[in-house]
Amino acid sequence: MLVGERKLDVDLRGGRAHAPIVQSASYYGGYKMTELLLKAGADSNIGNEIAQTAIFWSKVRGYEDIVEPFMSSMSSTRRNRP
């Protein structure tokens, strides 16, 4: 779905809060979409116009199952740094 011939901007922003797609997915409890976006390279640290991040909304709204992919994404990013 996210992988193909076209390059997709997985950090695209939109909506009222100018939020990245991964933030919208986590805000509404979209576990699978959040996981797909992170695997496709979405940056979980990008905030909306008032600096709220996707992991912030996952925690605030009680979607603890979504927090795990963010933690995994963050730890694998740290391991892959030079």
C-alpha cells in the first residue's frame, strides 16, 4: 500500500492543526496505519503547529497499543545512527 513506484511523502501535513499523517493516525487509534507509516519512514518526532507529537496523542488518548510501535521505531533509529 505505501510501497510502490511512486514516492509518497509519509510526513505530509494537513488538517486544522497542520499535523503529520502519523499523528492523525495515532490520534484516532489507527494502530495498523501508524505501524505502516512508521515502517515506511514517517518521523514520529514531528509535531503539529503547537509541537504536539504523535506519541503524545497516543498516550493522552489512552492508545497504549500504539505507543509500542513508536518506542520500537525510536530505538531502531538510535541503533542505526553512525
